[in-house]
Amino acid sequence: MSATVLDRPFTESRPDMPGHGIRIVRGREPILQMQQVLVELSARCGQIGAMDDLAYFLSKLGALKKIPYLILISRSSESSTKSAENLSTDGLVAALLLYEHKAAGYGIGIFATDDTTGRRTLVAPASLRSAVAMIASRKLLDLGARSVLISFRHDASTIDPSIASVLQSATSVSRWATREREIVGYLPLEGTFDATLAKMGQRTRNHLRYYRRRAEAQLGCSFFPVVEMGRTEFLALSRGCAYAVTDDVAGWRYDSLKDLETPLFMGIRDKDGRWLSLVAGRRHHARMEVHWQMNRSDLPEHSLSTVMRAYLIEHEILQGTTRLYFEGGTTHSMNHSFIPERSTDLIVMRRSPFAAVIPILAKCFLPPENMLLQVLSDENLQWHLQGKR
């Protein structure tokens, strides 16, 4: 799978997806060339924002250690006459973004999403997403993949096993399993700060108001919706924050802001001009996603995280934001007021000696929070055999 674009149309036999072609685009730059088409496809499929800011997500430190693949499913009339780069939005039916793990610089046939929420992985009409996930998995198996993990959103409560019939044409026996997860979704923002807080628990409401008033009275705290700070100053501040990250991670946080179409970099300072807390993320389509937050570690009694979030909620309401997301979730008590969402995990494994040891390798080399490791360690999975025997 070394080519940048693999043009190998095939005919799909499912009655709801007849005569479609599939292509695979490999590598960061070729994928970025297709962003506008992907953004338009997302809007058409009711998944606005799913393919925005690809440069940012493709440059995440974890993503840079893998090989990105964009799997495109298009109408057969276009698939046979146009290259992937020239497919029109109308010709595209679905798109799926996955990453291949590497060892010693080479892909090892283990594919997985880089988005555990499933919001930014698979773009397709809701009724076709499960079928698209199976079709893409089959194609990757045909090209030599050993395992494929896809986290995505779909309408049904489970995946219909009949959809897995597309795996029957795979070049080897495979097994597949699926599971549904409820995840922390977003905080709905009402028209005013008070109306938003009114839907939270009393303790959370009191803390958001109390710690903000206290910080303003004792520290002379002020909110800045736009932070101007040099990279050296940013790294120095990062080292003095609670749960400090390495300089490599902090440097990426600072540098990657340029890759966002609407980068948000906000902070609060005390009366002496010291930065107390910083938060960054992106805004799109009346939604804000918080990517990270940093708080000084020497003022724990002031609950700077809570202070920052009180300012953030108020500011975003004034900008017309209606949903507030926190990437990776949040342990703050406000999470009890979040609207829950569901994500589906589909894993397909080739039946081979190497694939058999993937769970062991995952435990040895992947961090505990890695989704592939979590899925493979789930003892409640029900596996199904599929493919040529």
C-alpha cells in the first residue's frame, strides 16, 4: 500500500449502495488537497465541521507517528473516469479517515481512527455509515490490512449483522465485533450565562460564580479573549502548570494554532500581569471545542480551572456559540450537565498468525487510553467469523 492514491473501483452488491467505487488516498498532503470537497460532503451528510481543520488534526503528535489514509466511496459513473483528486462533491457518497500504525518507519497493517468520539472519522448519510465502515474494512483487508478499528456515529442501536456480508469477498477469513459507547458530549449553551448555569447542579453553579468573584477580588483577575504570547514565554508558563506536559507537547500546542481556521487562544491574568490560566481550541458552526487548558500550579486554592471556565462559558455565549465540547472530556463537575452522545466501535481482524498476537502487542506498546487497546481488551465483545474459509 505504498502508492499515494490507489484507484481500484469495485462494484458493491448491497441493494442500497449499488455500483459504487472506492479509492484510497494515502499521506497528509494528498489528503489536505481534498479538504474543500470533504467539507462540502460533511455539510451534505449533516455532519458540519467533521472535516474542518484537517491540517490541525493530521499534525497531532500521535497522528504524525502514523500514516493517514482517506477512503473515498463514490458513484461508479465518476469512479471509473476521474482520479480521486478530481471527484466532485456530488460524486462522493462517503469518506473515512484512518491511520496506519508504523514500526521502524513502515506501516504494519494495523488501522485505527484517531478520534474516539467518532465525530471526525466517517462522513456519510446516516443510514449508510455502518455499511460504509464494513465496505472500507473489507477493502483494507483485501489490500493486506491485519486489523481495522473504526469509531463512528450511526442511527441504529446496533450494527445489523447482515451488513457484514460484504466481508465475504475478503481475501482471507476475518472476524469482526462491535460495541456501543455512551460518551460525554457537549454542554448546551443557552442565550445567557445565568440561563446556562440554571441547568447545572447547585454546587457547580455556586462554584463557577464563587471562584470567579474570589479571583477578581483577591487576584485582580481579568479575562482576555485573545492571548498574545511568544513561544518562549508559553513554554516557560507550561512548565509551571499543574499536570505539566513535556516541552515537545507544549511546543506543538503553541505551533499548531496556526493550522486552525478559527483558532481560539484565551486566558486570564492577575493585576500584576501574570498569566493564571490559558485555554485553546477552535470554533465552527456555533460550536466551540476546547483542545487543552493550562492552569498555574501554585494557586490551587483559587480553582483556576473553574474560574477560566466561568469566563469561557460567558464569552462563548456572547459569540453565539450553542455547544461547548471538551476534547477528551472533563472531570469538572459541570460534566453532569453535558448532553451524552453515542459512538460505535467496529473492529475487523484478519485471521492470521500475526493478527493473533496483535492484542499482546497492543498491551506492550500502546498506552492505556488508546482506543485500539481498550477495544481489544473488552471481554464483552462478541466476535463473528466472516470471509472465505
